[in-house]
Amino acid sequence: MSSTHLIRASFLHCLGDPARQGNSAVNYIEDGACRVSEDGCICEFGEAKSLSTHPGEPVLDYREKLIVPGFVDTHTHYPQVDVIASYGARLLDWLETYTFPCEAEFGDAAHARETATFFLRELISNGTTTALVFGTSHTASIDAFFEVAQQQNLRMVAGKVMMDRNAPESILDTASSSYKDSKALIERWHGVDRLGYAVTPRFAPTSTREQLDTAGKLLQQYPDVHLHTHLSENLEECAWVSELFPEACDYLDVYEQSGLVRKRSVFAHGIHLTDREWSSLSSNNAAIAHCAMSNLCIGSGLFNYARAVKENVTVGLGTDVGGGDSFSMLRTCNETYKVQQLQRNKISPASLLYLSTLGGARALDLDTHIGNFIVGKEADMVVLNEQATPILARKTQHASTWEERLFALLMLGDDRAVFETLILGRPAKTQSMRLA
Ligand code: GUN
Ligand code: ZN
């Protein structure tokens, strides 16, 4: 039995950032092949005719399909599966009315496990192979999530929410319990298989200064864990933050004062930023997770991607389930495009591919492992089917360039266009349907 296997398809991936390098950042191989080693890493990649031949080697034949790197969702909440499509609220009342009651159920390990299983099945079905994920304040929520992600061999980063004020008692912790619980979860899960931990204060209004300092202490003790929180999503939220933290010069400064702004810090949204906040995000190498679907659904505002490029701030895309109404990174790209259109900023198909793959990997500082098909990286891939729906088939029929094919998939695609999801080079979409 061969210890490697071969994947045949057309391949499309980014080697750099198209916002800086244009389409030369993109590599397209019409008749390509990828050899995957026993451990799920890419050991050869290129034109099919240029790869060495291994007689008898198994082949996954996806010719006529287009393979892109596994999608990276840089901001989502698995416990909010049942909050999706909640009618007519903006951030602060949306949290109180729908989200907090729903999260209160996650002390129940069986409920957490069932929801994590549903959520991860949806991610796989949509071609997402890496995500940065909120749990709830209950440690059981994160144990359940990591157990299911581990079974699926997924590269996932997640954390228990830290929140010690301004929410119902049933989902509050304290500064000291959140420190102890987060530390125990880091010790239990961080670096196990493909899993990583994110210290996760919900957002400034639900943490005391004491708790934010505790989060900073964890980052000092465990420098390679992530920091994951929300920043400047909604104007009422921003006004509340300046009342709660009068000593801070702006919203980001609340986090800076506790040592939370550095590489591997990912801030969801960043819609209403001052000049100082932009330049601080840039100089501290922190990243923004832009969540177009959520920003539209809960009416938060329009993220300025052109400004992020100008300021050299790293950006990834997030679904922000359940503020966002879909698990699909294809649909996220569609809404990202439209949010820029509304501001007269053009975002290219290549940039959208970048943001949902290599850009997301860079935002999470995981691009040495994932994000494109460089030899040595992990073979997480999405097999896209341009025949998936009548309109996709019709639109792509006359597409003559990879750019036209890609834009049609990004604008018209969803989970139906994801023919297969390969985790470490092995088909997982059809198998995930059988998840316990
Ligand atoms: N800000 C604080 N908590 C949340 C949340 O759960 N979702 C979103 N979109 N914003 C938040
Ligand atoms: Zn969120």
C-alpha cells in the first residue's frame, strides 16, 4: 500500500496579497496535481505532467473541479447556532434578548456537544477547515468543542468566554475563576493535535479592568495563545465603552492598557476606528476579523477595507455566526464585496480568495501551516463544483479566465458549490454527515 496519495484537479491559491501584488499573487494551475503524505501534508505540487510518477498510488480525481485552500473563518461563535436569523435587533438588545439566554444553556455538556457537532458539520459542509471560535463562559462548552474538533482532525482555535459584569448571573464568571478556568483549558488543549487556545474576553463592556488584566497575565504566561475579542462594532457600544473606561483614550486603548494588543490578537469588526486605533493595530501587528454578514444583519456599519490596506492592518474574514446568518465563507465573500461597493471601494476576486484563505491564516498567524499549497503545509482543501446550481453552471459556461470562474463561485456559491472538503488530504464532507 502506498503511503502517499495524489489529488488531481485545477488548483487556485494565493502566494501573497493581491491588494499589494495584484494578480501576480495568485497561482492557477489548470491541470494540476498535489501529492499528500501519510501525515496529511503536501509533499509535491504543480502541473500534473511535472510530478514524479508512483505506480499504484491512489488518486482522488477531481478533474473538471476547482480546488482552493480550506477556508479560514477568523471570527465565529459556535454556541450561537440557534441565534441565527433572530429578527430586528441591534447589537446591545440583540445580546440581551437572544444571545445571552441562548448561551446560558452551555453549562450542560450534552447540549454543548450536540451543538458543537452540528456547528462543525456545517463548517465542513461549507469548506471551512480552520476557525477562531467563541465558546461561552462555561468550561464545558470548550471541552465539548475541542473534543469534537479533535475527532475531525480540524485545525481550530477556541476559548472560553471571560465576562464578569453587565450580563445575567447565569453566564457570568469572576476575574479569578476566569483566570483559573482559562489556564486549566490552555493546559488541557493548547497545542494538542491541531487545536489552539484563544484567551477570550467577550468585549470591554462585560469585563472589569481586573478581568482584562487577568487576560493580559494569561498572554504573558502563554505567549503563543491567541487573544480573541470584539472591538468597535456599533456606535452605542462605543459610547458605552467610553463611559465605562473614562481613563482610556479610545476603545482599543482599553485593551492596550491590559496588554491585549499584539500579534495573535484578533479583534472582530473594527468598524468605527479612530486614526490612532488604526495605527496602533498596525504597529502592534494585531488583526481584524471583518464580518460583513453580521455587520449588515445587526446593522452595525460598513468596514473600510481600503483603509485597512492603506494602514497595513492584517485582515481576515469572519461569518460571526449567529450575528451573521450563514456558515458559508463563499457567502461571506459575496457580502464583503457588496460592503466595499457601497463605499466605492473595489475589492478584486483575487483579494476575496486571499482574505478567505491565506489572509485569514496570516490574521491567525497560522500561515506556516495552512493557507495555500506550498510544499510542507497541511493539505486542507475545498473542491468547488461550478455545476452545482443551474445559475452557476450557466454563468461559468462561458468563463474564459480563472478570475471569471472565481468571481462566479464567490458571488453565486454556498455549501452546494462545495463538492468535497479535504482535511489533511482526506475527504471529510460526506463523512461528516455521519458524525455522532
Ligand atoms: N459583542 C459582544 N458580544 C458579541 C457577540 O456575541 N456577537 C457580536 N456580533 N458582537 C458582540
Ligand atoms: Zn462576534
